[in-house]
Amino acid sequence: MQSWRRPWDTIHMMKSTGSVLLLSALLLQAADKADPAAAGMDAARLARIPLRMKEFVDAGKAAGIVTLVARHGHLASLDAVGFQELETKTAMRTDTIVRIASLTKPITCAGIMVLVDEGRISVLDAVEKYVPEFKGQKVFACGTGSGYDCASVTPHRPVNILDLMTHTSGLPGGFPPSRETAPASLAEQVAAGGKLTLSFEPGTAWNYSNVGYATLGRIIEVASGKPFEQFMGERVFQPLGMKDTTFFTPEDRRSRIAAVYTDDNGTLKRATQVEARNSRIPGPEGGLFSTALDLLRFNQMILNKGKLDGHRILSAAAADMMGTSLTGDIKAGFAPGAGHGLGYEVVRDARGTFRYGSIGTIEKGGAYRTYEFIDPAKDLIGIILLQRTNGGGDVADEINTFAAMAAASIEK
């Protein structure tokens, strides 16, 4: 991305001279420099986006909102409105750190695909090959939607890694029960998931499963021989320059973390239970903290077919697979007209173009109204970050409005 990436090429030189503070300042200055003309976008239309987002803030729908639009490898707009923390009136900033929730999932899938590229795993490998607790797993004979008061039988085939990534494993949506008893490790947490009975035959239906994604993190540990968070740091975050993306935010950055709120009958109230969660275990399913610019770097890598700033993270084949709908005619995803790829939902028919996204657009939403999309046909990336727990999900008003306004700003 020409308007913000070039300073990263100097990182090694500047580190060798000890110019860390100068480096940080340079990166931030370059990252904040938007160039709508280079992106082929209408600056006046882009300027309407933060104004519209401010209306949502003024209406009490969100404390603060960060939006980012990029096209043709250039940052077109980056804006923040409202507050990072209502109680202290701390302004939302473009570098505010947020809990990205399920936007973690495509990043976890990228970790899996790094290992696929290296020939260490196959997406068709049975999960039990890496997590022995999945051996002997059963499925409810009654099938999807018929409840759990029926006999369990051996499934036609074991759950495989692809099932986990596309939410077609049959695993339930919630976390393994051990999460409530403070497991000591990701391995211990995931072991409980292997004892759960599947709600349908693997590969035959879609059910959003955080259990499945926690399991992907454990598979990365077993196949790589490294702790999940270490592997992701070494193979994804550091090569991409995702400097603020962590599972455990360092003390010196915690003042930049946005507060989380819940809409309580029209009033935003602090979601203290969410904020108090301080698990020692990295959450492959939704545990990352990040910023808009870091997420841009990840999504630009996917759009660039696995490469950014001279660093190849994934093969072109892996990046393509992540953005391909792999669920056939199965009803999948939370938005109309969507199928599911690896971590991302994929717009597969005209019903999914209601936000002006092309067929083939890949998108992902998170529990706290974090949302990202890549539209390859338009060469367009959009990111919107809120911190609110309820209301609207992936088709919340703020998300629909932002995505449509971003696409409507394309000039040529």
C-alpha cells in the first residue's frame, strides 16, 4: 500500500541504529496519511462517513467508532469519532486498541494455512490426529434441530480441520465447559471439546462454533511445536508489521484500549464483565486485541494473494482458498447470500450485494460490532470498529451504512 507501507522497509535499518522512537513516529505519520485520489475515490463522499458515524454516536448507539477505507493499495480514509471511554470523555483515536472478537478467526485460519503451505498438515486431516480427545466422538442420531434427547452414534467420518474452519463440524457454538473452570492451558481447554457430542454429521450443515476455532489453535500448537500465541507472533504478526496486535496487551498500551458497552434500554452501560475477562489462555476463536491499521495490513495481505511489503505470509493458493466459499448450498453465515470460506464469509449470490459488495466479497464480523470486508472486484478494503456487545450483529445499521458508503465513494 503505497501511502503507508514504505517506512516498514526501513525497520531493520532503524532498529540497528537504535532509533525506535523515531521509527514509531515515522510509521504512525505515514499510516495516517490518506490519499483518496490515489485510491480512485471521491474525497467528499469519504468525508461523509465520519459525519454519519457521529450521528450514531450522538444517538447513543455507540460510544465511539473507527472507520478505514483502502483501495488500490492506498489508504483512502481513516477516521475516529466519539469516545474511547465515555466516563472520562477520552476521545476515540485512529490507533485505539479494540477487542476484535471473531475477527480473530481469519487470522487463526492464516496460521493453519502457513502450516498447510509447509506440508505439516492437510485441511482434510482428522482433528483426532492432533487432538486425541476427539477419537471416538459421537453424533446425535436425530440430526440438526431435533434436540439432544436422542441416541448418539458414530459419525460417518471424523471431524476434519476444514470442518472446523468452515463451521461445518457439528460442534456446538459455545466454549468447552472447561472454560468456566479456568483451564490451565489451551490443550486442557480444547480437550473438553473433544468429549462433546456433535449436533449433525460433519460437513452436512453449518453451525457457528467457537469450540471448533479454539481447537484450531491447539492444532497449530501440536503441528508447530510452539505455543499458539508465539507461533502467530512469529509467523503472522511480526512479518506483517502488526505492531499492536496481541492476545495480551502490554501494560504500556493498555491506556489505548477502548471500553466495551452494552445498550441497556437505550442507555450505553459499561460491559464490565467483558472487560474483566483476563484469561491466561490466548483465544484462537476471538481473543485478539488490534487496531484498524493492523487489520488493514492483514487484509491487504489476503487481497495481495498472501504477500505484503515483500514478505510472503501465505501462498497465493492459500490466500485464494481463504476467500472461497467452501460450503456449497449449505445455509451458512450471518448475512444474506453468504457462504463460508476459511474464517471469512463469502458473498456468493445477489442477495449478499445489499451493501454494494460484489459477488466474491469476503467479510467478517465480531461480537462487539467489529467488521471487515475485502471486495476483490473493486480492489477495496473496509474496516469498522465499535465496542458494543448487543444489537444487529453482522447486519447492524452502523456496519451496513459504512460498507455501502465506502463502496459509493468509488470514483473510478
